[in-house]
Amino acid sequence: MSEQTYEPKIVAFLCKWCSSAGSDLAGVSRIQYPANATPIQVPCSGSVSPMYILSALKKGADGVLVSGCHIGDCHYLEGNYLARRKLHLVKELLQFVGIEENRFRMSWVSAAEGAKFAEVVKEFVDDLRPMGPQEKLKAKRA
Amino acid sequence: MSEKRTGVFVCHCGNNIAATVDVKKVAETMAQEGTVAFSKDYVYMCSDPGQSSVIEAIKEHRLDSVVVSCCSPNLHEGTFRENAERAGISGFTCEIANIREQCAWVHKDRTEATEKAIKISRSAIRRVAGNKKLDPIAVPVTRRAMVIGGGIAGIQAALDMANAGLDVVLVEKLATIGGHILQLSETFPTLDCSQCILSPKMVEVSRHPKIKLLTYSEVKEVSGSVGNFEVKILKKPTFVDAETCKLCDDCAQVCPQVVSNEHDLGLTARRAIHIPFAQAIPASYTLDEEACLGLNPIRCGKCKDVCEAGAINYDMRPETITENVGAIVVATGFDLYPQEKILEYGAGNVADVLDGLQFERLCSASGPTQGHVKRPSDRTEPKEVVFIQCVGSRDPAQHCAYCSKICCMYTAKHARLYKHHVPDGKAYVFYIDIRSGGKNYEEFVQRAMEEDETVYLRGRVSKLHRTKDGKVRVMGVDTLTGQNVEIDADMVVLALAMQPSQGTADAARTLKIGRDKDGFLAEAHPKLKPVESVTGGIYLAGCAQGPKDIPETVSQASAAASKVLALLSKPTLSHAPTIATVRNSHCTGCEMCVTACPYDAIHLENGKAVVNEVLCEGCGSCSATCLRAAISVRNTSPMQVHEMIEACLSL
Ligand SMILES: Cc1cc2nc3c(=O)[nH]c(=O)nc-3n(C[C@H](O)[C@H](O)[C@H](O)COP(=O)(O)OP(=O)(O)OC[C@H]3O[C@@H](n4cnc5c(N)ncnc54)[C@H](O)[C@@H]3O)c2cc1C
Ligand code: SF4
Ligand code: SF4
């Protein structure tokens, strides 16, 4: 696939309280951003298991985004600390299996940061494009 | 296995969604999904006919679950879950696919947006296929409330709730309730005296059988959640028994320690043992331990010797008090933006340059000059006074970006009060705009200009300094005439910005409620939930939430009180049943989840994890750590999430 036609597919895990609300605000403010990321609302970024990230890559995602409340602002007190610690390990794991660690990204977007959410998606898409499709973990479907 | 029968309802939202997303195609594509038994699109799903059609379809097509592809779940999840209940199926088998905010409104390309809407809808369908019927969990409620902050906002909220029969704990940081209003002289737009407004309410608080007043106290720890909070409060010792104190002032007469008086903003001094002001509630002297020569060991002891009532007790110690309440109103108020930060106006070091509250004290009959406006430097009557508006406000580059909202009004009031005290004086006001929205507010400003002959100059003051002959030279521009203006004033009053009080920042941290970009407490929704915080059971009132005047503060306080009353009107609250649940067969008792849970909601019983239904908030931290996939949040099981991921990648 050439760079022009290749559109990275992203699964975006958004916490209900901050990032999902932030992406709603991007909508309310009509801030345009690429359609590559499909959102899944989760209660907390801390509820995103590393298994979900691997599962997404296996099912053909080119990138995975996990976005939560700012550190210290977690609706569930400390869920996003857990997320940060746990998901840091995911990066190492990806490197270990030979996948660009930048295919996985975490961001902190509050309910007031619609513009930031749009920016995060835009940047992620821009960064994924030169990497080309992710094939390594993608299961060969029968 | 019984066959799943999901109904899909795709909303056009007028043209909001339909303009970018091919809604017909979404509905048709969803009809192909294995679990979908019915699918349609409609112009306004949330309208009355739209909602009725959901109910009818559930009944007619024996649907067991529903997906509505429409706007954000924050808007209509509740609506459609109610429809599901009305049609006789569990509300928790209804999920929203957000194809408006997260799709139609942020994309232009119709093909791309339609594809994304299909993926979002399919993901919701896959999720709902695994959803279980759930019933809300009834949690008993503690029918008491707490108010933090005893300014007019806190006082109003406490009285409203207490008068409706609720037990209220009012926690105030200082030795008396009252807040900033007690520092004011008269109040716009009626020029009635602030003490006359507030003192009767303060007395009512102190006598109210339903109000427990904790002054000199601060909240240190909060646990629990809506309906059942446990709050730990630290009450500092006052070393004076309020019941016994006769307010004779004998102690203060002999106290050798003199410090600046906060109530008069440093314009007067007080003793270490003092009463904040005559009408303080509780009516008692307080020994300020920091200012005292020393209590341990006793270095002075004069006050105790002289107190005939025997009210002074040096052995008082800080006390930790635990209160259980169902709801909390935060009313921790404002501070003025520090004058030290305004370098161009001398950073607080130029004599006779005062802030607005200091000027209030000078006008007040109970103030340092008994209501005669005099310069602090030489106690002469100022004949020319310059008032500068917007100091620190509307200045995103250096100070606060926001408008403090009340300064136009209180500056007009200051000019008028000054002219009433010094009829032959001259008052100048530098302003950027006059914002006088409010009942009788514009008329009030007009009176300042016309009746009281205040000179309004539109423009900024660039700097000011003290002259050799003891005046303050103010250099500004009048942008209407384009002329530079220089005034040698006897006194300058700065209308400093309002900022959230230090106590507001402290309370927000302890309660874990959000603050906005300026540090004010964040409301749950700027229009529809202006007195709710994002955290259930915690409400906001007064200047802690944003700059406002007394009428607006009182309205918000009463609104917060009525929200609490509604919340606590029933003996139980329903707690979302979407909480963690354990598959015993898979649990090995490793306790990973126990450590991960931020609410201490999990413990082991017979070697298996057990979740406390009331404490669990459903955050899912446990499920993300469990290596055996033994614990997960109901209706967000790992199986469901994997299915959703697949749907998101299906095109
Ligand atoms: C110069 C000036 C003039 C004004 N003139 C007028 C006027 O003429 N008319 C008018 O309508 N409005 C006027 N206002 C506005 C008015 O003062 C406010 O609207 C009002 O005081 C707000 O009340 P509040 O209860 O929200 O806050 P505050 O009065 O600030 O009260 C907050 C209370 O909470 C306490 N507190 C803070 N933190 C904590 C904590 N962590 N724990 C426990 N307690 C805590 C504080 O000690 C204080 O007692 C004026 C304001 C200024 C600055
Ligand atoms: S982490 Fe999983 S296996 Fe370990 S105790 Fe908790 S539920 Fe059981
Ligand atoms: S979902 Fe799990 S971690 Fe979160 S509160 Fe409930 S039991 Fe604790």
C-alpha cells in the first residue's frame, strides 16, 4: 500500500469522565480531526488491560490510543496512575516483540480539552502514517 | 442458548447527524448483524414519537436489548434506558452509540463518517449482546448534610437545609462565620449595610437546633461516596470556652502581643487573644496560638489571670471530629488577587494605594476610622481619589484572563460612598468597559456618574508612584479623547480581581473535585448542572465556583441546598449495578485486585475475591490487573471488550 492511500486504523480507549467528555466537547465545538480513530468508552483508563491493546493489534489495528484524566484528576482517585504504570510495560513488551512502541500512545485529556483531543488524534495519525500498516501481530484470517 | 434480539435505532438528529452520516445505510448495515432483530432510522429519536417507537418496537418485536445510535450518552442514555424499562426490559440492556459528538460533528467526508458510524454502532451492538439485565442496588443514605465554608453562601445553604428539617454540619476555617461580607460597608445596588443583612442570619445559625457549627475547623479527610460520606475534621483549639466567655475584653487589655488585624486587612492591629469583630459567631474571644508568646511552657499567662469568668483554658488541644453525611456543599469563597503581583502599581508598597476591601473598611462605621474616610498614611481626608477597575482581571498575558464580574459595580459603589462621606471630594474611575448587567445595576452606575459626579475615564493606568509632596501620581490615558491623563491623587483604590480562596484549593484537593483553568471549582455542566460538582453528592455555591455578587451567591446557595434536599429525600439511593463481579472458578486468590482497587472494595473470603457492592464504583482497575480474567465490571467484561475492538476494526 502506498503512503498516500494507507489510512491507519486506530482503536481509542477513552475514559468516560475526562477523555470521552473531552472528545464530546471537540464535537460540540465542531473541531475537525481525522476519522481514523474509533472510540471505545471505558470507565477509567485504569481499566484498560494490556490484553486489550494486544487484542487490538492482533485484530489489525495500526495504532492504539488510551486516553484518561490528567494525573491527579482521576475520577476514581488513582486509576490513571495504575494505567500509566501498567501501560508503560506495554511499550516494553511491544519493543520486545519487535513492534514500533509508538504504535501505542497514552494521552491525558480533560473534559475541558476538546481541542487537545482533536490534536492528539491528528498527531497520532500523522505519526502512524510513515510507519505503514502493522502486520506483525495481525492474525492472518482464514 | 436463547437467541439475542437487539433493536437498533439510528437518529438523524434533524440534519446534525444526517448531513454527514448516511443514516439509512447505517441502519441497513446494522440489520445484517446476527444479533439484530429490528433496525430503523428516524429524524429525532429523542422526540416523543421517537421514544414511543422504541417502546413499541421492543414490545412488538420482542426485543431484549437496544442500541440507539445518536448523541453522547451524557445526554440521552438515561432517556432511552427509561424507555427500555417502560417497555419491560432492563435499562442496562440499552447502550448508546455516540455518532454525533464523536463522529458526525468532527468529520466532513461522508464516506469516512458513515464507515465510522457503522463501526461505532456495531461495537455497541456487540457489547449489548453480552449485557446482562441488572437492577440498581439500593444503598441506605445518611440523611445529614455538611457545608464547608461559612460565608453568605455557606450560611444560606445551611439555613435552607436546616429549615427544611435536615441536620447540617457547618464547617468554617476561621474563628467566626460570616466571610467577606462582614468586611463590606454598604452593598450595591441598594446601599444597605452588610452587617444588617448578615448578622441576623449568623445569629439564626448559632441558635438553630438543626445546625452543628464547627468553627476554627478544617476538613482533613473525606471517604465514601454520594449518600454516605465520612468526613474527618480538625478543630483547632481556641483556648477560650465560648459558653463561659463574657466578652468583657479584659484579656485583650492585658495581652502584650500585637499583630495585624486580618478583619481590617492590616489597617488596624489586634492582640493575640481577640474577638474577630464584635458580632462574631460564636460570640467568644479566641487565643491565636501563633501570635501568643507561648503556651507550652506558659510564657506569659496574663489573660488567664485576668479572666474572672474562668473561660480561658490553656490545656485545650486540637480535636479530630468524624461526621457522617450524605451530601456536601462546598462554599469556600474567594480571596483578592494579591496586590504584590501588580508591579506596575507598586506591588503593594506605595502608601495610600488600597485594595477594594481595605476601602470598604474605611467606609464602614465599624471600621478603623469609624466610617470617616481617611488616608492610612497621615489620617487626613483625601480630596481626590482615583479608582482603578480591572486590576488583574481581563489580562491573560500577565494576570487573570477572566472578568471578575463585580468590580464595575463595587467601584461605582466606592465612588458613591466616598462622595457621601466627602461631599467636596473628587472621584475618578479608570475603566475598560462598564459591565452593569443586573436588576437596577445600570441605574446605580448612572447615579454614580450623574448624582455623585464621578468622573469616568475610559482607559488603563500605566503606572503610579508616590510624589515628594505625599500624593500618588497616577498616569493613564483617556482613550475617548486620546489624551494622556495625570492625576495627583490623595488616595488610589484598586479593584483587584477575585480569585478562588486558598481554602478552595485545599478543599478541592481533599474532596477530589475538579477545578477549572482559573482554579475555581468546576461545575458538572456549565449550563445544566451549575451547582453540581462532577462527583455525586458534592455541590458548589458562591465565589468558590466563580466570581459573583451577593444576590447570585445566595441564589446558588439555595439551589445547592435544594439539590441536597432532593437527593436526601429518600431513605435509599440507587447505586449503579455496573460494578465488579468475580468468577469464583477462575479466582486463585492472588490479591492483585485487592491492591489495585482504589476504594478498598475487595477482600478475600475462603481464598476467593469478594466485592463490596456499596463501595465498588465500577472503575475496572481490578479487571485490568487480574491475570486470570476472574474479575470484571458487569456489562464491560473482557469478552465484550474484545468483541467491541473487533467491531472497531471491522471495515
Ligand atoms: C471589595 C468588594 C466589595 C463588594 N461589594 C459587594 C456589594 O456591594 N454587593 C454585592 O452583592 N457583593 C459585593 N461583593 C461580593 C461579595 O463579597 C461576595 O459575593 C460574597 O462575599 C461571596 O460569599 P461567599 O460565601 O461565596 O464567599 P466568602 O465571603 O469568601 O466566604 C467563604 C468562607 O469560607 C471560609 N473557608 C474558606 N476555605 C475554607 C475551608 N477550606 N474550610 C472551611 N472554611 C473555609 C472562609 O473563611 C469564609 O468564611 C464585594 C466584594 C468585594 C471584594
Ligand atoms: S486478581 Fe483475580 S485472581 Fe487475583 S484475587 Fe483478584 S479476582 Fe482473584
Ligand atoms: S471495579 Fe474493581 S477496582 Fe474498581 S472499585 Fe470496583 S472492585 Fe474496586
